[in-house]
Amino acid sequence: MRLPAGRVTWKCQSRAKQRVVELKQQLNDDPGADHRRREAARVRAAKEREARIQAALDRLPEQGEIKRRQGKKPEDARASTTDPDATVMKRGDGGFRPAYNLQYGTDRKPDHRSGPMWPPRGATKANGCRCSNK
């Protein structure tokens, strides 16, 4: 097996020895620092996950309404816990994957800003979607 090893991975011996000395000094100064840092990261990750799950739960009624308009059962609605703003859409290759309904709009008037446009959630061309800049 061949692994990539860029120039950055090759450290000179003196720099590597200096880093070992620094790490040993940190360990001697405060032996519990690493444990506290890891525990804080674990708590922060749990809070972030809880917030993402709550955002997905908040999106379920909206997704249920979309399912109902499509003639499907509202209880089949799902929302992503990793990215609640993403919606499962049919893609160009015929598959269905989470995606965004991002549209790019322009204006012929030079004093108006143009750029990416996000339609409101659940909006489609069929119900007269008007996009807006965020």
C-alpha cells in the first residue's frame, strides 16, 4: 500500500524533538488539561446534536404538509438531523438525495443586486414561488 506523504509531513529532527519537550512540559504543568478539553468537546458536540435534532423536529410539520399536498401520508414526512434545511429532491440522474432548491436570479437594472436566490420553504413554480435574497 502506498500512502501520500507531502512535504509538510517530513519534519526535521530538531523540530520534532522540540515538540516532544513542549508536550511533556504541558503534561507536567497540568495533567488533567487533556481530559477537561476532551470532556468539553464531548459536551459541546452533544449540545450541537441536540440543537440539530430539535431543528429537524421543528421542520416535520412543514414536511408533513408538503407530503399531504403530494397526496401522500403526512406521517411519512422526514427531516434530516444533520442538515434540517436540506430536502429530499429528485436529481438529474433520476435518484433522490438531500439537496437545496437554490436558484440564481438576475435583474437588468444596474442598481439592483443580483445573486443566489432562495425560495421560501415548500414553494414551487406551481404555487407561484417568488424568490428572495437572504
